[in-house]
Amino acid sequence: MIKQDIKSLEERSIYIIREAKTNFKNVAALWSMGKDSTTMLALARKAFHGKVPFPVIHIDNGIDFPETYEFRESLTKKWKLDLIVAKSEIKPEMSGFACCGANKTVALKKVLKDYGFDALIVSIRRDEHGIRAKERVFSPRNKNFKWNYKNQVAELWDDYSSNDDSDGHIRVHPLLDWNEVDIWEYVRRNKVPTNPLYFSRNGYRYRSLGCLHCTTPIKSNAEKIEEIIKELETTDKEERAGRDQDKEKAYVMEKLRSLGYM
């Protein structure tokens, strides 16, 4: 995994976040308490003088790890976040796993309708999954939440103005060009608070965080960020290998994302 120029990545991401705040009337961000979305909030704080200037949304199915809820409460207080918790119903759906996927999209739809958000900042990265590699930095969703991944507007010279869809909302992806090592290097340099589940306990740690039902740990002795980075520089395993594999299949993920999944 190639380590990129962190300063350049930071500057571009801050520019994207500021563009979103400037060009949309009612912006919010999704926060899962994972390393990526917390890094995105850290970038927002740097962009706006130590404050996240928009609400952050946690789509909560009620079965996240206890450590995740503790992290949410402590960082919300420390960073004075405007937190919105949207409850997601757990029931069977197309991915075959009741805790995630389309069910979380239903909860997200309700939040956007209730609060009137027209732009949503999301911390996905292209290197996480083949389907996410198709995304754009500013990505429109129509009024039915659908994403037309087969017909996307080109983004040239950082001009995103042509991607507006007044009938729906815009997904903004400031971390799209980052990779997993970049995230950890940024966390290390900037002392970004981190969910403790990422660090090894009794020879296991979590590399990608979901909920209790769909996430399993990997074997690892990495107890510090430097050790995680070193581990990632030699691994041949995919980042989301510890997530439920039915949902991770390309055709399932593509269908879920076309319907509005994160």
C-alpha cells in the first residue's frame, strides 16, 4: 500500500469540505465513530477554526460495540458536536444481513427529510471497495435517493458546480483519494482520537468497524498506530475482510449503493 503526500491530501479535503459548506444551504456529515469519519471531522475542525460547523449524524441500529457508543459520547462532548442519532430498524433485507444496508438507508432518508439537508458529507474512500471506486467527490442522489453510477458528470479542475441535482441531495466525499495507510498516518501526526477497537487486545484487533452482528476481528499484535501502519504496509488482505461477506459481494454492494447506501 503506497503512502501518499499527507499534506496535499489534507489541503484538498479541507477545500472540498469548505466548498460543501459554502455551496449548500443545509449540510450534515455522517459519523460512524470509525477512523475515516472521525478523521473527516478532524479535517472539518481544522477547516473551520476548531469547530465542526454542521450537524453529525449517527445511523444507529442499537447493536454497535459498547466501545463505539462510549467513544461517541466522549468525543461529542469534547468536540462539542451537534449530534443527531437516527435509529435504524433491524429487519431482513436484500443483503441477507438485517443490521446494515438498506435498513440504514431508510433511517437516513427520514433524517434528511426531517431536517431538510441538501448535502451529506461522507467519509468513504475509493480503495475500500470496487463499487466505491466509481464515485465522484460531489455525487448527486435523486429525490428517491438513487445513485446513477453509470452516468456521472466528469469533475475537471476541481469544478463541481455541474453536479447539482435540486430534486435530491449531494453526497460529498472529501476522503475519496485517501487510502488506509494515509488515514492512519494522519491520525498519528494529528493525534486524532481513535476508537480503541482498532488496537490489539489478546492478539486480535478490528481493522474495519461495523456492528456486533457483521464484524469480526483479525489476528494482530498491533497495539500502537505505528505498528498498525507497519502491518498494513505488508498485508495482502482486504481492509473489509472482517465484514459480513454477503453484503461485500460486488453485485450486492452495487445494488445497495445505487439505492442510497453509504
